[in-house]
Amino acid sequence: MKKTVVLNVVALSSRVIGAHTPFLKNWIESRKKTIIEPVLPAVTCSAQSTYLTGKLPSETGIVGNGWYFRDECEIKFWRQSNHLVQGEKLWDKLRTADPNFTIANLFWWYNMYSSVDFAVTPRPLYLQDGRKMPDCHSQPMELRDRLQKELGTFPLFSFWGPNANIESTRWIAEAAKKVDQWHNPTLNLIYLPHLDYGLQKYGIDFEKIGTLLQEIDGVCRDLITYFEAQGTEVILLSEYGITSVSQPIHLNRIFRERGWIQVKDELGKETLDAGTSKVFAVADHQVAHIHVNDLSLLDEVKSLLGKTVGIEKVLDEAGKAEFGLDHERAGELVAVADSKSWFTYYFWLDDAKAPDYARCVDIHRKPGYDPVELILDPAIKIPLLTVGAKVLKKKLGFRYLMDVIPLDASLVKGAHGRIPESELDKPIFVSSKSPGGSIPATDVFGKILEILND
């Protein structure tokens, strides 16, 4: 098999490739660019699972970055076990064909407990005193220790949150080179998330995202030059493109006003109780799974969604089947936003009663995706002093609350998840053997196999 690396540059689309990305622009022009018709929802976990199995969410079960676990009556996002992904994985198929095949997976999602040879993925330490400490998980476990000894601790707080920056992406790139030098895998999957941050914060505003594009261009130049110098085949792809938005839709607030949402009072704050709610939404960027526990309300809910400003499509059983979302993990209905809108998870009607996690970076407790976590609350007058004082408490071992996230969803200017109309906003697939034209997301699996076996 031909040694191959797949660079997954998150949110890279034709629209953002240009003056700020001179290396990528020239490299792509020397090859053939293929447009990927994205899977619905066009979000990280669904897209990656489709690429690595060749199957739609109806078969992989990955209906989003999170979903309602019906047997537990809990909404959970960003789970990490690969056992959640149903279907044969790319590496299992390749290993069956060639027992000498090896694979490294650097930070693609569902990267824990899989059958890859080498894996590295973010995994913080949650200490009993309330602290969250940067760390990662690896397979084999000693790989984590060796990488962090060489490169320093994985910079978790630059991977997500208000301080998200190029540092985490550079760490992943350097880790990929180390794994290549130490183990020489046949296939190296590398996840480069940097563009995701600024594009969700700012949308397509080149005055604000120009520097971010230059930074990812530099990381790609370094990695591609490193791998091509060895004769390695490089595949460049992305999962989705991000477009500008201006309208958040608060579905759970709409449902609450109808009396369908059940909340629990916890010391004066409210939390969503999904198991006893009649109707609730699991918001995931521009797609929301609508769970209707009281099926007598199904037609009423569908009608209400159809009249809600900002919703473009409401998928029932037939609609879910059409888009490959007919899986038991999906909602009874699926709402898709229009091009200018996206869905929040917000369920409270009074900000004073918002749960404590709402103002924090807390991707696991929130019952939906929250891009506002990328933004420091503009109401904080002296950010360095405020954040610094909280960090000092953390370092001294005191309990603290890093409540620095605003509750204003209008601050978010970019989103993804729906299938965009323009090819400029769709994900791309580029290699020296790229077919050109366009391919469905399910074909990425086969194209990677073809390149490896060429």
C-alpha cells in the first residue's frame, strides 16, 4: 500500500482559499479539487464517521455531535468511544486486505477504544476539587507520555473556548510528525481544527479571519512539505464550510412557552429535564433533533416548526429517510435552519435562572452545542484581571467558577450544519489523484482506499 496522510482542515472551503492562503492556493491548483456534497448534518462527528465508514448517519448512528440517549433520558455531546460508531471502519477493511497495514489517528473524533494502531485525542483531567486540567489520551497509553515529554502538555485551553488559537493545531501537527518518525504508519489521519474557531466567531469577514487563514496555511505548508519529502501521498479534505449567520433560534424557549419543557430548580438555577419534557430540541449548529415524548403532540409540533422564522425544513420520517438520518438516535422530527440562522440550546426564560454551566465552557453538561463558548463576555470590563484572578484560584487549589461566557447568542456570526447552496461553501477533497467534479460524502471512504491501493 502507498503511504498516505489525510489532512482534515476543518472549515476549509473554496470561499476562504485565496490571498490569505498562498501555499494552499498554489498546492490545490497544481492538483484537482473535488467538491464533497456534505452529509446532513454537516458537523464534525457525522461527517468524519461517514468518511471513515462510507455510510450515512442512518447506518453509523452518528446523527450529530451529540444526541438524546433514550435509555438514560440524557442528552450527551462529544462522547469519545469509537464503539458508538456503527459499521466497518476504514482501517479494519485495510488491515483485512494487508496484515502489515498500520494507522495513526491524530485527533479525529471517536478516537478512543478503536482498533487503530496509534491514537491521540483530547482528554482533560477532572479533579475532585473542581479543576479541569489539560491532558490527552493515547493508544498505546505510553504514547501520550512520550509526546507530552517532547512537546509539552497538550494545550487544551487553546483547543476550544475563548482562548482557542493556533497553538493546539500546531501541537497536533508536531505530534503527527513525531508519531510518523517513531512508528511510520501506512495511513496517518490528522485533524487541524484552527479555522473552526474564528469562522464561527466572525463568519466570512476576511478583515477578522485573515490572520487565522495565514496561520493554518503555514501549518499545512509545514506538514505537506514534510510528508511529500518522503514520497507520501497527501490528501487534503474538510468536513464542511462555514457561512455567515445573523439569527439564533431558541427552540427550547419556544417549546417552554407552550408548556412542553420541564425544568428542575437547582439552588435557584434551572436545568432541563429531558425525560419528563413533552417536547425538547437537541440543538446542533444549524440542525436540531426534535424529540416528542408525547406523540399526541407530533402534528402540532411539526406545524409550529413549519411556521417558525428561520427554519427552512422540517424532516419527518420520510424526510429523515431522504437525507439518511432515519436512525433511532434521531429525533421524531429534525429541523434544518435557513442560511442565516442557527439553533441554540437555551431553555431558560430569565438569564438570572440560567444554569451555572451556561456561563462556562462545559461541552459535556450542556444539552446542546454552544458556539458562544468561543467568546469572552464583553461585559467583563478588565478581562485579563478577571480571568487571571480565576486562574490564580485554580492554581492555588481553590474551587472556582470560570463563568466568563456571555448569554448573548447574537454574538455568533458563523455556522454550519445545513447543506449550503453554493459549491464555494462546501467541503473539498484534494490529492494528486483527486477525481475532480463532485462526490457524495459517502464516496470519500472509497477514494481514500483507491489512493492507498494505487
